[in-house]
Amino acid sequence: MSQINICIIDDHKIVREGLVELIQKLGDIKVIYQFESGEAFLEAIPLEQKPDLYILDYSMQNINGIEVLKILETKDEEFKVLLLTQHFDEDIINLAYNFGARGFLNKNCTAQDLKFAIEKIVTVGYNNISEILKRVKNHEAFPTDNKSNNIDLTSRELEFLTLVCAEEEYTYEQMSDQMGLSVKSLESYRANLFERFKIKSKVGLVLFSFNNKLTEPFL
């Protein structure tokens, strides 16, 4: 794996410095940007060098992590965010996923937890789809403006969506092998679904399937 470039957004200097020190010990992972507030980060978009992953604190003054996510998706069509939380609040986590977060970690996580989450999000696209599936199966439908009573999917789109929601956490390369299509074709299916149903991420596809009971394990 080539070097992973990270951007940290956290309004506590000691936390930022601790994360940088920790990440320096994780191998080919480097912090290339640090921001002391959500406002400073959003004002700097687009960055001269786009990071592979943003590590975003939820509990910041003036503008919290969820509000940063809401604005970020209007400035960047494709971004990967790992949200840091002090406590696991279901509403916060659900909203974070709805607005494009790819994973979350408690601030008391270990170095190995952090390394695993970073590498998983960068290589697969999200951290621990099994955790996401567990959460959505145990809750009512997520609040969304994108629900429709007329979900018209082709058989291939439905097959693609089923693989996205599978607990095996398939990569696009693995999905392309199973469907007998190129990765480029799968990216086309993804782009069409994103555009038609105003979805922003793979996690959004999982929530979309859950909300509308389209594939296993939500049927």
C-alpha cells in the first residue's frame, strides 16, 4: 500500500498533537494538514493536495462534525471521513453515516484500531460494514429526504446493490468478478444510483437499501 495522506480537523490542540504522534508510528500514513476548527477547514477547501482521508472530531465549538459533513458534501463530490466521537451516540452516528461519513471511532481507541479504520476506509471505502448492518437492522429507517415509493432498479443495479450490502465487505474488484463486469461498469452503476437517488457514499447505498427494503439482509 502506498502512503496514505491524512487531514485532521479537531479544535483541541493536545488531541491533534496526540493523533499526529500516534499516526507517525503507524507506518506509511502521514498527516499533511491540520485544522483547529471546522470553519478553518471549510474555508481552505479545496486543498492544494487532496488527502486520502479526513479525521474529523464531532465535538467542536461553533460548528460540529455533522455540520462540517453537511457543508463538505456541497464542496467535494467524493470524500472519505473518519469521525471521532467521545461517546457512541446512536443519533450522531446515524446522522454521520447519512451525511457521508465512512466510519467512526471512539477517541479512546487503540493505535491498531485507528490503523485498521484508516486502511479499511481508504482501501474498501468504509470501516466495518458489519457494524453498519448491525446498526441499521436494529433501528427504524434513517431520516432522509431521498425516500421514494417508486424505486425502479434494473436487475443489474439490484445485483450491484446486493453485493454492496453484503456482510462479506466486497471490494469493487471482487464485485466485478462476481458480476462478470469491469470495475468501470460498476462505477457507472454507482454513479447512476448516486445521481438518481441523491446518495453520496457506499454507506449511503446501504442506508438506501435499508430504508426501502430492497436487498438482503433488509427484506
